[in-house]
Amino acid sequence: MNKDLRVSLAAFDAMESQPDIKPEQRDAISLARAKVKRFARIKNPTRADVFELTREISGRLLSVLRKRQ
């Protein structure tokens, strides 16, 4: 697995371990983590694959984490 993807997974783990996180936020983080793990299995991802993954994860996380404030 790529070093950058491992760093991303570690960041998701750190976010999930926060005590003040809400259930819907935890679900969104878990989903994002699963998508990154699935992405890591793609042998030669295209730029389109990378952009799609980024769009999916950032859109979901931002919508859920904005509700936190």
C-alpha cells in the first residue's frame, strides 16, 4: 500500500478515536476509510479514479463535519 494512503488511513483512525464525535460523523469517516482501502487495491488507478475518490470522500466528510459546528 502506498505511504500516502497509509497516512490517510491513520488520519481517519485518529478522527474516529475522538471522544466528541457523533455517530453520523463516525459513519462517514468509516465509509471514507473503507473507500480508501478499496482504492488501494486498484493496480493502476487513473486520474479519473483519483478525482472520483477525492470528490466522494471530501463531499461526504464536509457535509457531515459541517453539521458539527
